[in-house]
Amino acid sequence: MVVLIRRVAAALSMAGMLAAFFRLRGTGGVPPRDGGWREVSGPDLR
């Protein structure tokens, strides 16, 4: 029974560490400077 509890605790701690790693890894960075909206030329459909 103690072995099962240890395995469950180890699995939960590993899952928590992976979740924290992926959460911290996604922060920061620089937003893109180009792109966005641009005017489209074409026939006026009004």
C-alpha cells in the first residue's frame, strides 16, 4: 500500500512540474512587429 501511495505522489509531482515548466515557458517573448490589417483593393460591392 505504501508503494502505491509513493507512486501516486511521484506521478502527481511529475505532472505538476511539467505543468509549471510549460506554463513558465510560454511567458515573455516579443509580439510580432509586422503583419496586421491591410487595405484590400478590388471592386466596390456596395
